[in-house]
Amino acid sequence: MKKYLMSLLSLTVTAQAMGMSLEEEVVTPESRSTDWLDSGRRIASNTTTNLTRWVDGFFGDVDSDAELADSRLRVRMITDWDETYGSDTRASIGGKVDLPQLSNRVDLVFRGDDPDELIPSDEVDPTQSRVGLQVNIDESVGGNHRTDLTLGLARSGPKPGIKYRYQRLLGERTSARFTQRLQYDLDDGGFTNSKLDIDYVLDDQSLIRSYSRVLLGQDTEGTEWSSFIAHVRSWSAVNGYERASFIYAGMRGKTEPYRYTNDYEVGVRLRAQAYRDYLFFELEPNYHRRVDMPFAERVSTWVVEARVELLLFD
């Protein structure tokens, strides 16, 4: 027995000298497989999150810009030609500016002409104001939940509102973002706008995104809705400048005075960074099958938009 105890003590000292322990977990083929799967899931999830953020940042999603920690402004010169309505040139400012003198949670928010910058629309979203204040009143540690109070400015007076956003991963390659916005206008009454975006990552450079929007208010034509699906791809950079394509198809509709689809649309948006880090060029041709009112004849129309953008304070 004494020899046995001495041998066991010798083995223990030797194991400790080699940085081992008799209680160390044994690595089995099954545990290696589990670690490899967990690592693969983390990599896939990080790729999904990073690519979604890159798409929002590169193309200029309004809500994503408004939630950044730092100031960011996008100054755009836009020229569009519509086969039905003619041509138009305008300037647009979108983004937000921090107001640290008031509070780290208060921002001055600017919004462009389009209710959704990624898929332009001829209709103005009444739940969004061109200029307003945004106060972040609640945000989860991981950033999944965020609630903001908003105060827009209009001819009728202030437009108080609230915005809630929730986002999460639904799988290794799928993420979802839901945004609910409520706004009150002294002239037009209350509005609510619900948005659901779902991303499915194909690879490190491309994803499929679906958009669903529902707008309802006292001054809307019943429930106004839109639904789109898009393929987004980042192309290899040229001289350090990024390029990307955004191909989409979808429809818009209303429920009053009758339930009908007023527009079918397909288009492609080509965006390139060139000459300077803050300078972007865009070309977006799209094709519509429109109808102005129920039971009217549907009209085919080509629309082309060209944009030059300066990205400031990024």
C-alpha cells in the first residue's frame, strides 16, 4: 500500500509540473465537434450582424443613421426623370447631429425626401418630419431594444411621437428588425407606421432583404402598405473605394376607397464610392406598373434617379 501511495503521489507531482491536473476535463471527439459547431455558429452570426450593419451604413438607412452614437449627415443632390411626371432636381439632407450640450441622449435629426432611403417612394411618410428632436429614453445593453421620444416640426406646430425598435438574430444567417412609430399632427391627427425588415445572408458579400410596411392614420387612404424583396451585393473595392448593387421588386397598395394595388415596381440601385471617402454616386433606374385610382387603366412608366452624396461627420 505504501508503494502504491508513493507512486500515485509521484504521478500527481509530475502532472502538475507539466501544467496538467488529474481533474482536467478529458477532450473527446464529441467535445471537439461541439466546440467546432459553436465556433461556426458564432462566426456565422457575426457575419450576419456585420453585413446587415454594413448595408444600412453604406446605402444610408434613415433609422440606422439616427441611432448611431456619433453625428452623421448625408447631403444629396438628386435628379430624377419620370416618364409620366417629367423631371425634377432637389437637395436632401438626412442623418443626425449630437447635442451634447443638452444631453448625450438628445439628437437633432434630419430626414430626406424619401420615407425609406433604400426604396424611394413618391409618397411622403407623415410619421417622419424633415427636422426634429430625438430623445433616447431606453435602450437595452445588447442594443436589441430601443425607445425614442420624437418631436417633429411642421407648419401646424410641433408633432410629438414615439418610436420603438426591436431587432434580433433568428438564426445563424437570419436577422429581423421591427420598428413601430407613432406620431400626432395638429392638423392631420394621429398616424402609426409599422416596419419589418428580415435579412438572410447568402455569403460574406451578399444578402436577401425583405421589407414590409403598414401605414395607418386619420388622413391616409385606409391602410397603406408596401412589400419588397431585394438582393444586396458588395463588390470588390477599387482603389480602396467600395461599390454595391441593390436589386429589388415589390408592390404598394391601399384599402380605401377600395382595396387595390396601386403600383408594381422593379429596379436596381448602383452605388459607388469614388475620389474621396465621403463622396458617393448613385444611379437607379426602375420600372413601374401604376394605377392612380381603382378600376383605372394601369400605366407602364420608367423612372431614373441619379444622386451625388456627401457624407459628413462620419
